[in-house]
Amino acid sequence: MTGLFLEAERLILPDSVQKAQWKQMVERFTSLDAETFLRDFTGQLIWVVLKIGVAIAIYAVGRWVIRRIVHLMDASFDRRQVDRSLQSFLRSLLKGAAYTLLLLIIVQLLGFNTTSLVALLAASGFGIGMALSGTLQNFAGGVMVMFMHPYRIGDYIEAQGQAGTVKEIRLFSTVVTTTDNKRIYIPNSSISNAIVNNYSSETMRRVDWKISFAYGDDVATAKRTMLAMLESDERVLCRPDAPADPFVALSELADSSINMVARAWVLNGDYWDLFFDMNERFYNELPEQGLHFPFPQLDVHLNKSEQ
């Protein structure tokens, strides 16, 4: 903190110096006639306008150069087949550093003392670090995500109560797009310390169905029919391509139904298509085998007293 005050004092002129400069400016102003003052003022104004114009031109050129460098970096990463998640993270890091350098160049061009400014920012680094502790944690979380790879761009994940497809991994947040096309920004510090359910990391997934039948239906017929339906679908994987063959069994004797469970392994991309298609087939084909889908039933006994 002492260094911070010292740097601030260097930027603030002493009172004696300020008074001398003010006196000098007043004497110069009183000694000038209107024509000389107007000429000097016009010259200073033109100089300031030129500096601002050059600063704007440097910003425009610098912005174009930064975009070009980022484009070349992306092309180089694509040729080397660098992971897309790492590309997104490095792109954000490069753009942040490049725009910071461009800003310092423009500030120096406008006449500010960048050396004192940088020293002042360095001296106040502790205070800034405390104020931006959450931001720094997000940056550290982004680095952890890049090294640990709990998910990559294009993966469908569930974390922090949100679910969607990873679109970008930025310096401070992960951008997720939901199935109804909403964009969600999850802080990297939160997601790096949370439980992440990655639905896309494995090539195969198991599909589960729970089908209820009426009491009195033939369990063997239900089991045989459902198993044949699963085995007839080309998307269902069997050994040795899958951890297990399709499976059907009686799982529960419920209050109003007997419940059968069916399981099958599929490629990750076929999960929902098979799930919905089989639901429709179960509904249409199982009744043809004399099987019934029950409704909740309740037996009510009334006792009529004699009058």
C-alpha cells in the first residue's frame, strides 16, 4: 500500500509547482493579444485533434491485426487438429492480452505516462486481486477445465442445475446452449468444482424402459415379445459390441400393475431415437399379443346398514 501512495504522489504535482505553473499561464495569457492567443489555441486544438485521429486509426488497424492473428491461429490449430476447447480458451487469452497491449499503446500516444500508470497498477495489484478474487478464481477454473477435460466443445453436459451443449470455453465462463436454444454462461470457478454429468464422453449408452401390464397377463409372453422387438432393431447393440445383450425382466409387483423393465445398449447418437421409437412400438404391438396396459384401480366396499 505504501508503494501505491508513492506512485500516486508522483502523479500529483506539489502545490508550489502548481502555483508556479498557474502564475506562468496567467502571465502568458495577459501578455498575449487576441490574435496570438487564437493562433496558439488553434494550433493546440489541431494538434489534439490529430493525436485523437491517429489514436483512432491505430485502434482500427490494431483491431484488424488482432482479428487477422486470431484467424491465422485458428487456421493453424485446425491444420494441427488441436482440441476445439483448447482453441476457444487460447483465443480468449490471446485477444485479452492483445487488446490490453493496444490500449497501452493508445494511452501512451495520447500523452499519458504509461510507466507511472503501469507502476501504479502493479502497486495496487493486491487490492485489485482482492476485489477481483472471483474473476481470478474463474480464470483458474478455466485453466483446470482445459487440463482436466471434464467436457469439450460439442459435449452435452449437466452441471450447476443447467443442461445443454457446450459451445465455448472462455477465460472466465463456459457457454452452454440448451435444447430450447437458450444461452447460459456458467462461471468456470463453479463448474470446475461441481459435479459434471457428461452425456457425450462415452460412445455407448444404456436405454431403459419401464412398461406396466395388468395382473393376469402372461409374463413369459410379455418378456419374449419385448425381447424380440429389441433384438430386431439394428440400432440395438449386442455382444461383443456392447457390455451386455438386451435384457427384459419382471421388476416390480405394484398395486395396480406388474412392471417389466427392458434395457438395451446403443450408440450415443441413437439414444433418443431408439427410446421414442420403442415407446411407440410397445404401445402398438404389445396389445396384439393379448397384453393390457392397466389403469389405477381401487376397490371400494360399502356397508349398507339396515334401517
